[in-house]
Amino acid sequence: NKLRSRKVYQDVLNALAEFGPSTDFEISSHLGRVATSVGKRRGELRDVGLVIDSGIKRKSPSGSWAIVWKLA
């Protein structure tokens, strides 16, 4: 649903503005959303230049490294 997607885009941007640079897992935790949904929308925000890789990585809940994203 496009309207739902627009809200998720805005929610991701708002979370990054409020909480600062965050991984997809951290953003999803802040928003109470599934990480895969947040990651997909965050990727689209990256593709249009609104969100960029901070150059930092943090451990994800699974122990793998996750990119920390920030507002462009």
C-alpha cells in the first residue's frame, strides 16, 4: 500500500532525526516495526540520497555487523 509506505518513509526519517545514526535493527526497535520492512524503506531512502552510510558498523542482534545509517 503506497500510503502505508509513505508513512514508513517518514517514520524512518523521523527516527534518524530523533535518535541519531542507527542500524536498521535499531530503527525498527524505535518504531516497533519489522526490521525487513524498515530495511527495505531505508534502502529506498538511500537510493534517493536522503539516508547515507555513516561509515560505522555495530553488532546486530544476531551478532553480525550492521551498517549505521544517518540522514544525508
